[in-house]
Amino acid sequence: MAGRLSTVMEGDLCTGCGACAALSDGILEMKLTSEGFLRPMSTSKDVRADVPMACPGLRQSLPPDARFRDPLWGPVTAAFTGYALDAEIRLKSASGGALSALLVSILEQGLADAVVQTARDPDLPTGNTTVVSRTRAQIVDAASSRYAPSSPLADIGRLIGDGSRYAFVGKPCDVAALFELRKTDRQIAESFPILISFFCAGVPSLIGSEAVLRDMNLPQDEVAQFDYRGPGWPGEAEATTHDERERRMSYSRSWGAILSKFVQHRCKICADGSGVFADIAFADVWEADRDGYPSFDERPGQSLILCRTALGRELLQRATDHIDFASYDLANLAAVQPGQVRRRRAVLARLIGLRLMGQPIPQYRGMGLVRMARENSFVDNARNMLGMMRRAWRRRRARA
């Protein structure tokens, strides 16, 4: 066992992945808090419950190996851009549909028996639930981004050792936890041979989703369906009411102006927003405008595809009937994923700020934080350190 649940919770280090609940023999359950995040709650009132070695809130360690490691983006065996050849998947998915198309390919070729992934919660349109997809139709139904808390590892205990092989799709922290679990448990490794991730800018609270609905002038109880990114690329946030009224909001407003302001604390000190522990990771590969910034104008979707292991590259090569892809120069990626770059460079300074305030922090190994911090100016590092110290002080006062 790796540490105490109380340390994770008091330090606000929980990612919400659900690994601790999956391995707790029913002692822990993932439940929504008043702040709108999924957190482990003890069923036995034992706040001293242990969390497993795999807890990404406490540590993440990327082992050294022979793979090429890009300083920003981690292990990469090959990089591509691409899109789903299936027009329905490309339109419905958030960024070209390459991830969903790969999942269809994996099932059709029998490389896995099912896919564990996140989809909208039928009982809470802005919320998420974990589903096991076994058909193309189920994969298509779960396609598109879900900018809300999810705990895809919480229920994997019932799948381990059932004789099926699962492809797992999750946030970088979810995949990091499962990567660790596979190293120490043969049954888990056999049950989850394929790990797939996507770039993540942080997990917003469900309170953020409520703010989007308020901006749309819609009470939550009137909403029958909510898509954070509807058809197209980047796609608009779309809400449909029970009486079939519709509201839409641009991606730049829904995410950039609202949801990004509600991201949980742990995500602000995340060293891995790009899925470095996965076999293959996907992202939006925005086109840059004349000033070099990402352009969110609507256009046919394009996915960035980072093969991180030999298996990841094999999976993509076997999906040529489902995905059109071409080589991509990683040197161009920083310009169209500036948020990921800023956070990678800022993480070390933020961690130092928390330590100076006596707060617990995750242990990162092999994540290149020192090198990234050196790419920041002294002023930027100082600003990030002092900003995190102020946030820690405010949280301390709020809890007093």
C-alpha cells in the first residue's frame, strides 16, 4: 500500500480515477462532492484507509527505456495526423474520430473483446458514466469529449479475470494508474492489454457545467441531453431540453471562458496531460492562425495520433481500413497545444510553492520537470510559485 487516503484528500491531490475504490473491497466508493468532483468516500468511516501504489495523486513514475523521448511530449515511436474514414464517426467525434475509429478496428480484428470508456450519464446529462462497449454502435454513442468528472477505474474489479480482454480508454491519470496496476498484478495485465489516452487540459467540476447551462439560460432540470462538443470540429456545446428546445455555445466560450475556470487543483500540478503511459494517445491538432495561435474555426476534424509503444504503432498500422493518417512533425505541436506547454513548464515551480506552504505534493520521476522549468523565464517560474502559494493559503483559510 502506498499511502493514506487522508493525505490525498487533505492535499486535494485526488484525480478522481477510482483506482482506490476498485481495490478497496467495498471500503471506498466514488461519490460526487459538494464541489462537483468525484472523490472516494469511506463506507466504514475509516478516514485512514490506504490508497494503492498506483494512486496518481501521490506519484507517477515513467521508467527509462530505449524509446525516443520528446522533452515536451514524452515517449513517441511515431507521430501522425489523421481522421476516421467513416464519415459518421468523423463528424460525431471531437477531433476527427481517429480514436473511435481505432476502437472499432480493435474490436473487428479481435484484438480486444470490449472497450472500457466514458460516456454520458443517462441520469445526469452533464455527467459521465463508465461503459463497456462491444459494438461499433456503442463506440459511436460514446464518442466525443466529456468535460466532466469520471472514474473509469472504479468498477474494473468486476472485469478483472472474467476471461475477456479489454482496451481501456481514459484520461492520462487514469491510464497512469492502470499502468502501475498492471506491473504488479498479472490478472490486471491480462485483462487490460491495451491502454489508450488523449490529451487532457484538466477535469472541470460539474459546477462548471451548471455555469455553461446558466449562460445558455437553461435550468438543469429542463435538460434532456448535453454534449460538450457536438458534431463537427471543434464542435459546439449543445443542450437539448425535454421539450426539444436547443441551445448552442462555441467551444472557445464553453471551454475557454467557462469550464477551464473550474478545473480541479490536482490538474494544475499535473506533469502528464498527454498520456505518456498509454500505448497510443490522441489529441486535437488545431490549425494555427496568422499569429501562430490555435484557430477554433469549424472545419473537418483532424486528430493528432501519438504512438507511444510498439503496440500502439501496430494498432494504428492495422487500422488502415478505418483511419486515414500521415506523418506529423512534433516540432509543430507546441504552437497548437500552447496550454499543455505552459503547464509542463510551470509544474515544478507550482510544486515548490506548495511545498513551501507545507502542502503534500505528488512524487514525479522520469517526467522531465527540471528541463521544462528551465524553458520558463525566472519571472514566469516565480509567478507560478507565488500563485500556487496564494491558492494554498486561501484553501487553508477556507477550511479553518
